Amino acid sequence: MGAYAESYRRSIEDPEGFWLQQADAIDWFTRPRSAHSTEPAGSGDVDRWFADGVLNTSYNALDRHVIGGRGEQPALIFHSEVTGRRRSFSYADLLERVGKLGGALTALGVGKGDGVVIYLPMIPEAVIAMLACARIGAVHSVVFGGFAPAELAKRIDDAQPVVIISAAYGLEADRVIAYKPMLDTALELSEHQPRHCVIVPRNDHADAPVVEMSEPRDLDLAALMRDARIEPAVPVEVAATDPLYILYTSGTTGKPKGIVRDNGGHAVALSYAMRSIFDVGPGEVMFTASDVGWVVGHSFIAYAPLLVGATTVLYEGKPVSALRQAQDTAGGQAQDAGAFWRVVAEHGVRVLFTAPTAIRAIRKVDPDGEAIAASDLSTLQTLFLAGERLDPDTYRWADDQLGVPVVDHWWQTETGWPIVANLRGLEPMPIKPGSSTVPVPGYQVAILDEHGTPVPVGAEGAICLRRPLPPGTLTGVWGDPQRFVTGYLETYPGYYLTGDGGYLDDDGYLFVMGRTDDVINVAGHRLSTGQLEAVLATHPAVAECAVIGVADPLKGQLPRGLVVIKSGVEIDHDQLRDELVALVRQEIGAIASLRRIDAVPALPKTRSGKVLRKTMREIADGQHTQVPSTIEDPSVIDGLRPILTQ
Ligand code: COA
Ligand code: AMP
């Protein structure tokens, strides 16, 4: 039996033995004696891991490496493509900063179990703040910087933070994003008010905005870090099952779900993933090009590389940027698609992890891979891609150009680490384009039909995970235990519903075909069509609306809106579209990328009033579609065809 088959078998037949062995990779204050247990939650029960274990995640990410002699090794390299700045933090440096910020948070009244919202761009303070919370047992909730104040306000009200950590500004390729005013607006919208806001000052851009501080609430991080009265925090003891963080993700409704992650299962699972999947160990460099606001950033920028004593690269910038001071031959701004490859060459990156969209963006500008050929990529062992479906065409291009294995792997915010992958560190397996390969040890993947019965090999169905879910996966939905049960566990008793559809082939390879619910995936960013619809519906001219995700060659999917104007309302369609686009940017953020909105006479519905989004999406994507027999008025869909296929 191969190493993969043997590990997989053990993980399922003897989960206690398997996971207690993996737990040895972590330093515990109290070593767990048992691995799995369950706990009542809402109307059901949920899985718990290492319930009798006691540890500290920041100790595992920092102190033990310094104690073990890695103090001078780079822990975090900050590489800003936007400003051209580079900065390296050794493990000893990072520990000092994390300890000091932890001490400052303690002095501000943050204690074990208290909430801290982190609203920061891609700067080192984001990782430092996360680890500082972990050090003192506070529960962080990082909010992606691309979200507008209204979304931030929703998360503040849900997470109830004692302190919010934000920055003066962030840098997008073409503009300065003034974070502090957005935070102020969010706090005008939220009911909950934090005791303090700690603001990271920045002074690395000519257009740096002036920051208005509101005393005594707002405090300058640099001043706090200089304050000699603040004692560095020691790592506090937390139960393995205590929450480490909350990360909000889109569900099918407008209300984001606060996915809760524990300390112990998370540390064990991520350490295991680094060894068995990513094959990155102490002293090796991992570059995850994502954002700390997403789960990919939480797991593979901030936590996992540090848990195993590796070096993580924190990258500020896009995969493709406008070349400074350069014009292309057509008189436009020349594009630079070499940024990622320069990072690899400059820092000796072993593993690069990004979303397929980033590769498509690079390919568009550099189809022949000239920038790849011009870089020394000799250290690169593997390109990992996740966050959205990896189309075979993009896979082949990356494979041809890079000459290293291109590994698709499938997972989600809720699981926190890969469900299905090619386990490069355990036993590399043949790659099949379009498949994310095989279930990772600990995960039991099942494809079920609508009655909850497993379908035959090769048949498509709902991808579910048979319980127990392995360590590191969500422990609940913040403040709403029933939502975990209702949203994920109730549909098929004994299984967790992933929300994705797909099939397994004869070799046990999984092919993920897309979401089966109203979640869409735009440039690797997860959005809820329900959330977009809720914003469109607030416009006074809109009677009804629907948002669907349609295929896009760059971003994978793009949202598209259809609105029915209230009878008697006279409004120019272009004006309405512009107002709706602006409304979505204002309420959700630019990240929603909703630009295409059409006014239509009616929406197609079933006789029970359900809008036929799937049918509209299939028509827009040019797929063969069977209009459900339950449609109320078939002429509505016929009338929409020319608009949808435009
Ligand atoms: N703060 C503020 N605004 C942000 C932001 C942030 N952190 N991130 C994105 N935005 C804005 C962008 O500036 C853009 O605004 P615009 O509409 O005014 O141009 C908008 O949100 C959409 O952003 P994005 O989807 O990133 O599109 P883009 O056209 O700027 O870039 C790609 C396209 C493909 C280069 C980019 O999406 C990318 O790098 N994708 C990689 C995917 C990824 O990292 N996914 C994370 C999960 S793994
Ligand atoms: P998020 O929670 O933001 O990470 O988004 C998770 C969702 O993105 C999954 O449920 C899938 O729909 C999609 N996704 C992530 N990775 C992949 C992948 N490798 N292949 C197909 N879809 C993916």
C-alpha cells in the first residue's frame, strides 16, 4: 500500500491514533490524551478535537522556533510591489513585535475570549496583530480591506470587538485606499462601539491622506509600540477548543456567517497540511499571493508557514501591474506580468500558492511566458492553485510555462485547509487536469443525490463530507450555533454539506463543478448573490431583482444583475444602471465587481414564486438548459434570452 493509501486508511479507521500522532508536531502546555469528541450545538451536535489539550498558537508560531535556534531566520518577508519596498522580519523580531502588541492590547483591556477586529491592508502589522491576539487568547476577526464601511459595520456588530486595529491607508495599484475614514463611517453605522481603535500610521506614499484621530478612542500604533511602560505579553494558556478567530464569509443570505476556528485543531491540521500537502518545512520559503482577509491568507500567509518554522512572503500588489513610467507601443500603459516571478527569484520561494484568476491575468499580458523565462525560478518546486475552479486550459498553460507541478486543491473558508489535494509531501500522484485529485486524510468525501443517497462513480451530485469533520474545520457560526446545524449539517444527517457539486471518477479523483447554491466566485472572491440582490432591492425604482454569476474568461465568474422597474416609475436605464453600480460599490465594496445590470420586464419564476436563477445562468453561459416544467410563464424566459446571451 502506498504512503497516501496507508495514511488515508489510518485516518479513517483509527482517527484517534492518527490525529494524536499529528498532534505531536505541536508544543502543548497540556498534551491532549484524546482526539475526537462531540458537543451539543443548537438542535444537533458538532465535532471537537483535542478537548483536553492546552496550548498557545502564537507560542507555536514564534517562541518555540526562537528557543529552537531559528531566531535569526526570516519569518516574514514583506514585499511591496506597489511601493518597491522590502522588509524582512526574523523570528526574533516578529516575536518581539507580537509580544509588545499583545502587551498593548492587554493594557487596553483586551482579555482572553475578547474580540478584536482587524481591518488592515497587506502590511506586516496584519500578521503581527493576528498573532498578538492569539498570544493573549483574544479572538481576532480580520475583515478584508476591499469591503465597504457598511459590510465592516455588520461584522463589528456581530463580533463585538473591544478593540479595532486598522491603518491610515492601503495601496491598490492605481489609488490610495483611505482606511481610517472608512472605519469612522463604519462606526457611525454600527451599534457596537469598541473601546479603542489602534491605527497603523503609514508614510510610504506621496498621496498619503491626513489621518484624523478621535481622542481618546483612537491610538497610534507606533506610539504604543514605543511606550516603555508596556510589558510584552506572555503566551496565555488556552484550551484547544477555545476560539482563535472568526472569519466572515458569504452565505446564501445577506448576513455574513462568522466561521469560528479553534486553536488546537487548527494548529495540528495546518502543520499536517504543510508537511503532507505543500511539502514546506523549516527554513523553506512559501509565497501565498492572496489577502489576509480571506481564509487562504489566514492559513497560508499568516499561520501555517510560521507554525512549521518556514518563511512566509507577504505581498502587497497585484499579479499584473502597470509598468511605472512606461508606455507600450500602442501608446497605452505597458503591463508588467513579472511581479510574482521576481518574488520567487528574489526570495528563493519553494512553493507559490495563488488563485487561477491570477494566472489567467498573467497569461493575458504575457502569453508566451517571457517574464517567466527571464526569471530564475530554480527554487520553485510547486505551484498550488485554489479558491475557484482551475480550468484545464489555465492548468496546461502554467504547466507548460513553469515546468513544475501545478497542483489544484479544493477547500473553503469553513474547512480552513484542503479537503481534496495532491499530497506532494506524502505521495505525489498523477495530475488529471480538471480534478483537484484525492481526499486528504481525515476527510471522507461523498457524492449524494437529492435524497442523500450516494450516487454511482462518475455521476454528479452534492459534494458532502461524512462526519466527523477532521481537526481545523469550523467549530461553529459565531453567535448562532443553530446556523451551523441548519446551514450545513441538517440537509443530509451524518454529513456536512459543502455547497459544491461534482463527481468522483474510477480512481477516486474529485472533479468540482461549481456551487449548487447562490454563492458565486468572482476572481477567487466568494460573494453571495442574495447579498447583492438585497442591495439592489433598496433602490427606490427597483420592484424586483435577481443576480446571477456568469462565466468570465479572467475572473472565472462575474455577477450580472436583472432588475424589474416599479410600475409608474420613469427612469433612464443607463442612469439606473449607474446608480445601482454605485450603490453596490458603496454598500458592499468595489470587490463585488457588479457592472452589468439590465432592466427587464419580468423575472422568470416557478409557480411557487422561486426565481429561476440557474436557468438564466445556463442561458447566459450558452449551456444547454432545460427550462423547469414548473415555470409560471414560459414567455418570460423566451423574452430574456436575447438579453442574457448578449
Ligand atoms: N482594498 C480596496 N479595494 C480593493 C481591494 C482591497 N484590498 N482589493 C480589490 N479591490 C478593488 C479593486 O481595486 C477593484 O476596484 P475597481 O473596480 O475600482 O478597479 C475591485 O476591488 C475589484 O478587484 P479585483 O477583483 O481584485 O479585480 P482587479 O481587476 O483589480 O484585479 C485580478 C484582477 C485577477 C488581478 C485580481 O482579482 C487578483 O489578483 N486575483 C487573485 C485572486 C485572489 O487573490 N483571490 C483570493 C482568494 S485565494
Ligand atoms: P472560500 O470559502 O472563499 O475559500 O470559497 C470556497 C469556494 O470556492 C468553494 O466552496 C468552491 O466553490 C470554490 N473553490 C475553492 N477552491 C476550489 C477549487 N480548487 N476548485 C473548484 N472550486 C473551488
